Amino acid sequence: MTAQVTPNELTLTETHRFPNRPVRTAGTLHWDILALYAGVLDGLRAAGPVTSVGIDGWAVDYGLLDADGALLGNPVHYRDTRTESAPEKVWAAMPAPELYAATGIQHAPFNTLYQLTAAQGTAQLAAAERLLLIPDLLTYWLTGEQGTELTNASTTQLLDPHTKTWSHDVATRLDINLDLFAPLRHPGDPAGHLLPHVLEETGLNTRTPTPVTTIASHDTASAVAAAPATTDNFAYICTGTWSLAGMELAAPVRTEAGRAANFTNELGIDGTVRYLRNIMGLWLLQECRRTWGSSDLEPLLRQAANVPALRSLVDASDPAFLPPGNMPHRIAQACRSTGQPVPSTPAETTRCILDSLALAHRQAIEDAQRLTGRSVDVVHIVGGGARNALLCQLTADACGLPVVAGPAEAAALGNVLVQARAHGLTADRHEMRALLARTQPLARYEPASDRRTRSAWAEASQHIAAHRLP
């Protein structure tokens, strides 16, 4: 994506889009990181000369480098099953309440901490001299410089969100070598310049060096930075493969109640904390469509809108939905096991997914308010799900709050705005958000006001709570 940024202009242009196809080899699911890097180079070639480059990506996964800086195998995908037994090993050395008090990070079996625990004793980890999170790895290949960006580092479950430095106590008790990590970098820090061979390969042989700027490299941190909020009393839902629902805070909340509710304290720009819950997100629908072989989403959503509301529901945070493969069957099984009507058509399954996601959004936002003691006036839905009008309206109805949907490309916009600020084109995050509100297309959804609808969502919430796994 390329962007034009001035104090009164913010335009985003897609210059190149490429597939991300994980590959399973010898029973392990990997990212095809070299194909992704090739896509980055193709994108730079298509973009032409730019003022700055910044890379954001997903969290927790990493590449290992040897002493010469060479990659030791393709990074393992967080949806791989290698971490299934890692939590018990971790908790034996550091009980879950102590781990949460130290890091404020929710339990997710794919966190970097568990991945490193699962990798202990392997030849690859023994040979590693450096660990780079995925955006930092791509940045290293572009610049030759190594660093660990702070917002993404906070997702590893090895960082103290209060001091914003590594938790040496956690690492020591779990026998994790923090020397593997490159020095921490903050959003806005310089990350080097495009290397000569990168400039040659991409045709960007300019007379002046092309800087690479550290941004909030966890894509959710960039997306939250691009929430066009006009007040501080807002909740956000970053929708895409995942739904990340929560609030922006000035300090972490590391209470036992927060741990029990599985809320996480990840870092954002300007020292903020993203207090949120991970929800399975539109991955559920993506996997169903992959099984159905369906490519046209709009007719499916129109059909789903005509299916009776709240007919069948699943817990969208259930880890049973994490792995890939035959998602419609797993959703049907979940409905059957809780005595609900079993979805029998793609439209019914789609409506089950969207109702369940809206309900999970409601629960997360209610819990965030309860756990922080703060109230919310509006919900900002950013990311790809902002284009899904049915999901946005259902979320407004479920939450009983107005929803402002957009921008859809929030992660890319947050990325370029942090770059723009680093180069003196914008000021603080409030000015960034004001620019977004002025320049980006947004849609507003008001909640249904009738008592019957409100009562139906409340009853559905109680149903899911009664059947949720402990």
C-alpha cells in the first residue's frame, strides 16, 4: 500500500496484493516466508520511489537466525499443534496467575512463550543466535539491521507491560534466553535504509537513501492507532481473521479478574495499552467458505440476513475452532452438543457465525467496561469486517451501542500515519485520528431500540455463558 499524507489529506492506494499460503511439511504447518518476502519486493517495485517504508504483520511467530544471520528454516505457523502440551509445562514452572501478573498477557496456546517452550531441545533452537518476529525479520532482510519492535514484543508473553522491558524473572524461570532477541525499538524509531541490492532488485535506485521506519508492527496495534475516535470513551473491534475487542488504556490492568476473563494487555503507540480479548473472528467464515468452495460473499450475506436471528450460536472464543479444516462440521457439532438447531445450509451456518461473533463482541465490551471501571459511548469497527454491513449491524444490536465502521484498511493506515508522524507530517495520535475521521469513508450503525431485540441478545448471552468451557 502507498499513501499520500498531508495535514489535510490521507489517501491510500493498493499497489500490489499477493497470496499468503501456509505449507505443511513433515507434519508441521509453516509460513512460506520467502514467498512473502518476494511479495514485499514485488510491492516495492510496483510502488516506485517513496519517502519511507514500514512493515506490520501478525504477532507471536518468529524466524530463527544462525550466527551468520541466515534463516534456520521456515517459521512455524501459530496454528500448528506443536504447542498443545506447552502450557502445562510452563505453568509447572510458573503458575498461570503469576505469569499473568508479570506480563498481563492472556492465555493463548500459540503465544511466543509457548512456542519457545515447545521448541526447547530442538537442534534448530540450539543453533539459533537471534530470534526476529515476522515484521522484524522482513525489515532485517530489507535493511540488514535487527531490532524487536515494542508492540509486537508485548505479544510474546515475555514483556512487562508496565516497564515496557523484558521480564527477566519470567524468562529465567522458563529457561528462555532473552539474548536471542534484538534490541527493542519503538514506533517512530528509524529502522535503517533499503540495502543497495534491494534498491537494485526493486528498481528503486534513487540518489537519496530510502529510510525504513519502525511502526507499530503488530497489525492490531496499527489498526487501533487508525480507529477514528473523537473521544476517549470508545471501544474498538479490529475485525479480520481475528476479532480483537477491547479498549485503549493508559496503563495495564493485571488483576486476577482480568486473567479469569482472558483479557490481554498489549502495547500500542504512545505508551498506550490495548486491553482486549481475542475472538476467533471471520476465520470461522473464511474456513467455511474454503470448505464450500464459495468465492462470492455478497449473495451469501444476503441469504444469511434472511435467516432467523439467534437461531443457533457457538462460542466464538472456543479453541476447538482454532485449527484449519472442515469448519462447517465443527460448527454443526457444537450446535448439536448444546441442543440447538443444527445449521444445514451455508446461509444458516453463516448467520450462526455472524450472530455468534456479534455476541462475543458484546461480551468482550461489557467485560472490558466492568474490569476497567470505564464506560463506552461508541464502538469502532476497523479492519476488513467493517465492510460486512450485516456483522456491523448485529454488533450494534448486540452491544446496544452505535457502531462506526471503518476504515477497512486500518492496519495500513495506522502504519503510514506513524511513518508520517516520524517524518514530521502529523502530530499526536489525536491529530492522526482527527485526520482519519475527516478523510476516510465511515458508516454508522444505530442499535435496535425495541425491547424484544434487547431481550433476545441478553438471553443469548446467558445461553453462551452457560455452555462456555471453563
